[in-house]
Amino acid sequence: MYRQASLLETVRSANRQDIPFLALMDLEASRSPFAHSFWDELLAPTGTSSVQLLESMFRCGASLWGRIEDFLIIERDKQPVATCAVYRPSSTPVINGPFNLSKLPEIAEMLDWNTSTAKRFEQAYIKVWGNDNYFLKPQAELIVETVAVAPGHRGSGLGHSLMKAAFKRAREAGASSLGVMVIHGNDPAKALYEKYFEPFISFHSAFFDGTFPGLTKYRANLNH
């Protein structure tokens, strides 16, 4: 616990009461560097908002990129303002994106989707994430994901606070390495990560047939 810019700043693990905040921050993280989120596009045929789906995803444990307890939350004066997940990828890497489709029946029940609506979502999700996305193979023992700062609190050093908290958690977990990735065009995140990580591998737009701007994965060795 310490003071920064006269605000009391604390770091804690997330809990189920934080689900609405985590859903909003997951949506914010998925928008950069775009003006919209891929969740919005996937859900357009269903009439469900992205926040509704993401809240259900966390409640059902359907996130493949961090469970609730994997998330760190930074509070300022007891209000959550930033978050990131620090999670251990599956020993059998799941490479079809952030959502566990095996949880879809449970999600559909929570959202009151009929079979047709659930099928439309599944088909839209598979169209985006269903390929052999080996570029998502984890590059480190622990991964940082869903890095987000609430609007109105950006530019005040919270990104650095998140990185320091993530490294602290990784070292306490005894991890040998920590990784993160950034979509090309998200220049603020790129500048932040390059202060803490080394570039590991890049996939450029041509790799995605020009349908995606590409991404760079970073890695930090924690053994020294």
C-alpha cells in the first residue's frame, strides 16, 4: 500500500463481486486498438450485449484467459480502476481463443438463449477463432492478459502499477517466465510492455491475409 498523486493505491486479487468490473474491463481491453470489440461483432445476431456475455463468461468459468482469481485489481481510494490477469496456460494449450465453448449450454441458459441463438453465436465464434491458431501458443510459463485501465484514469501510471503487480505475482508463484502480447497499432501498450519484456515473436498482417493488423508476443525471464 502506498500513495501516488495523493490517492491511496492498493493491489488485490479479484473476487466474484468484481465480475461487473471485470466484464467492462475485458470489453475495454478487446477494443484496443480498434474502435469496436470482436465481441460486439460476434453478438450482433443474438441481441445480447458484450457486457452481458462477459459477465456470464466469468460467472460460469468460461474464460480461457484467466479465471476470476487470476485477475489483479488496482484500487484508488477503494474504487477499482485497473486490472489484468496473470494465469497459467493449460498444459494442453487451448488455441481457439478466449472462450470455452464447452460452457456454451450453461451460458445460453443464463442469457435465456434458445438453441438457434446459441448455434448462431457458436458459428460466429468458430469463424473467428476456430482455425489452428498456433500463434496463440503460450510463450511463457505465466501469461498476462486483459490489461485494462478504466477511462478517466489513463495516463496516470496505472499501466506500470499493473506490470509491477503482475511480475510480483509471477515471482511469488515461482514462475520462470512471464509473457504478454499486443496487437499492432496499440502503441501505448507496446511502449509499456517494452519497458518490462523482450520481444519474442511477431506475426504481421500478411500472416492473417491482411484481415488483422498482426501482433507481437513478449517474454521476460524471471530467473535473474
